[in-house]
Amino acid sequence: MAVKIRLARRGRKKMAMYDIVVAESTSPRDGRFIEKIGSYNPNTDPSTVVVKSDRAVYWLMVGAQPTDTARSVLSHEGLMYRKHLQVGVNKGAITQEQADEKFASWKGEKENRKAGAADTKSQTKEQARAARLEAEKKVNEARAEAIAKKNKVEEPVAETAAAEEPAAEETPAVEATTEETPAAE
């Protein structure tokens, strides 16, 4: 019986989450499994991985073969490196203390890289926000200038209309007298 470490899909359509399971290679993807050792959610940013590391290393040590995606997830969490160090301990190349020390230093470096990536991402996001705000300010200024031009154009028209009004008032008065005359007849 060949044993695989693989992902079993769950969740709703287009929002899949995965369980990391140990299963026989002949069982269906979402079917029967031997043990659930974790979960993987690619929908979050960054993706969320929860793994029982001791059980995952145990299954790797007894010969379970991870699928490509499961190998990538386990490697990202450092479990493939931990298995590699444990094989070295079993062969006598290094001691358990040395292996634990190497893994702890790798884990610390990994946390620093994650923190650096998160800082870079937040700075990029803040810069993009500032650029959008600046562009919006420019658009608002352009609109304000256009409105100011429009208002300035109306003022001279209003002055000329005011100058024409007295002449216009005199003409209707003349017309009004001519209209009254035929009515009087």
C-alpha cells in the first residue's frame, strides 16, 4: 500500500480550502484518509497553513510521499528541512542538538524574511494609496479651476445683460402703448 500526503478539497465554489491528509494513493481525493495533519487556506494574504509538524515529520520518515503541492506547502513550513536533518541524525552525521539548533536558526531567518516581506508590502500599499490621493487632488483642483472659469465667464455676460435691460424695458413700453391704442379704438 502506497501512502501519500496530499490535499483534500473543501469549502464552497471558488473559495476552496484544503485539508492536508495522509491517505492511500488509491483512495479518492476527498474520500477516505488515514489521518488529517493540517489545513491550507490559499484565499488569505498571505496564505494560511496550520500543520501538526510532529505528525507530518513522522509520516515523512516512515515513507509517505507528498504530492507536488503538498511538498511545496510542507517545504514552505520547514518540515522537509526538518525531515532532512532527522535523516542526518539517524545516520549519525549530526547530533539531535545540532539538528534542533540548525532548524531553530532556519526558522528565525524565515520569520525575519516574512516580516521583511510584510513591511515591503505595507510600504508599497501605502505608496500606492498616497499616489491615488495625489492624483485625486489634481483632478479636484482641475475641476475647481473649470468651475471658476465657468463662473467668471457668466459674470461679464451678466453685466452686459444688465446694460441691455434698460433699452429692452423702453422698447416694450412703446409696444405696450401701441397695443393699447388699437384696443381703445
